Amino acid sequence: MGSIKVKAPKILTEVRLFMSTQLKDIAEEMHQKSMAARDWVFQVIRTAIIRGVLPGGMPLRQDEISAQLSVSHIPVREAFRQLDAQGLVRIYPNRGAVVTKLTKEELENAMDTRIILELGVIRAAVPRMTDECIEKAEALLAQSAEENDPNKLEDLNLQMHFALYEAANNPYILQLIEQLHANVDRYIRPYYTPSEAYAQTVGEHRNLIDACRNKDVEYACAILRTHLERTKVLSLNSPLLAV
């Protein structure tokens, strides 16, 4: 037991150093100059949560994040509030911010809600689909075929879906879908390789785009439901839920 007590603080320190390095790498990807400090910090922390760098139950220390991102406490505090509003972080009195951790039931509810919203938005979008929407979706699908990075693949996946959903002209529902996607995605992205998570999605995406091009609402809804139900199964089998 004595050796465990000695090694535990060292292991915890190494974990935090790894997370710090990962957070800084994500920060470099986000290009701070292109957005306000508050929005940049929000995107960095949000991305770190989705990628599993900051797992559920992890306390978020304002001082540490401010130092790692070289910003004041103000944008970090504001980012925490935004993340709390999206359900990714919970702010507790006298305890600070902690990354939320969903139960299996909560995750299932999130996926069921997402399925309802996405089927609704594609049903509204298909009759209004333009050639521009189709071309944008096809370009993103082609780009994903050349990508092996699972994080970039998932980003392209969401962009492809939104390229089709935008025809519905309902920014509010897209915002809700994006929030639900973030809460579900963090249980999938860290644990599945591209071949596991995306092997069957290429054909589904191609069929979905074709259905939208042909303005076949029912076929588009059927394809999307199958696609999202598979995502639900992956998320509910995530090892994170067993922790």
C-alpha cells in the first residue's frame, strides 16, 4: 500500500501534464486571432471535452487553464458559463466547474432527442434543397474520404449533415442539434477508430445526399434514422459509460 501512495501523486501529475499538452495543441488548431478571447477559450475547452482530453468528472481549474492558454481569468470564466449552458460543464458553488458525466439513461435520452430533431429538420430541408447545398455536402463527403484523422473525420461528418440541414432555414434547431451532438460525440470519438465508426457511413451519406437531390423526403428520413440509430448503439456501448 505504501508504494501506491507514493506513486499516485506522480501518476496524477503526469496525467495533468498530458492534458495540458493536448489542450495547448487544440489551442493552436483554433486560431485565436480569428475570434474573441472568450469564444476562443470556449471552443478550445469544448473541443477538449468532445475529444476526451477533459473527461467527465474532471474539475476545471480556472488558474491552470488561464495559464495554459495565456489569457486572463475573465474569458475562462465566461467560457465556463457557456459550457454550463450547453450541458458540457456544471458549475458548483464553492467547488468550481466540473466536466459533466452522463449516465447511460441520460445519453440514451440525448440520442433519442437528437434523432427527433434531425429527422424533423431533414424533413423540412429536403423540399427546399438547393444545388448549392448538395454540392457543399458532396465536397465534404469527398474530403472525408481522404481523411484518416478521427477528429477531423467527425468534424467533416457534422459539417456534411449541416450542409443539408441548412436548407430548412432554422438556426435555432441547428444550435440544439449541435449541442446534443457534442454531448454524445465525446462518448464515441475517443474510443472508436475510423474503421469502426465510419466504415458503414460513407454509403449512407451518399444515399442521403442522393435522396436530398431527388427531393425524396421519406427515403432521406429512412436513411438518416438508420444512420443515427447506429450512432446511438455506438454511444451506448462506449467504455466511458462503464466507468
